Amino acid sequence: MTTIESTPSTPVANARVLALAHYAARGVLENVLARHGATFQQQVALRAAITSDAPQTPDDLLAQVQHSLKADPADIRATLDELRAKQLLVADGEHLCPTDAGRELLAAVAAEITPISARIWGEIPAEDLAAAGRVLASVTEHANAELATLTT
């Protein structure tokens, strides 16, 4: 078996390295979101509503956000209430639908974050991105399975 050693310039992927990358990238996004008066969780919930193929009930959105963020359902409900109060989501019968203002907010954030993301990801070779994608998908799958055993 070959041993892979870590150096400061080439760390071996582990939970800490993943967390540091996540929080660095999330910090960038949260900075942009704050300039638009939005939080990370609001953006995730609004994106779920906007990208859905069909109108979502509050419970549908809560389940999508909880699956993505593993956040407390009470916090997610509060986030949905905040989005309604800001008129970024509106009730339409039993569904929550994004408003034009909600769509415009996400478009503005995307316009601002896209060139930043290009600078962050742009110099990484495609084969490295493909390998990282496979590894991260596997980590996600295994972590979700472990979380399921812890919460049942």
C-alpha cells in the first residue's frame, strides 16, 4: 500500500481541509449576500424555490433546505418567514412562490459572485475538478448515511 504524505502546498483531503475550503468560499458568498441584505440560509431557501420544477409548499422547501444544510427545522421556518416578510417569497394558496424581487436578488448576487468564483476556481485543472467532484460526492454520500444512523 502506498502512503501519501501531506506537504503544506499539497495537503491530503480530510475533514479539516474540506471545512477550511467550505468556510473560505462560504465567507466570500456571505460577504456578497450581506451587501444585498440576505443571509446564506435565505439564499439557499430562495434558490430552492426558484429552481424547483413545480411550486413548493413551505414543508417542501423546508425539507429541501434541511437536506442541503442539515439545519434546524425551526430555523428554516424562520428563514421562510423572513423571505415572506421581505416579499422575496409570497404565498399562493398552499405554495410559496418566488417574487420578481426574489428572482432579481438572486440574479444580482449571481452577477456579483460569478467573476469571483471564476477567480477562485479558474486556475484549477479540469481533471482536478473532476476528481474533487467525485471525492466530494462520495464524502457527501457517506456523511449523509452516517447522519441518518445518528438521527434514527
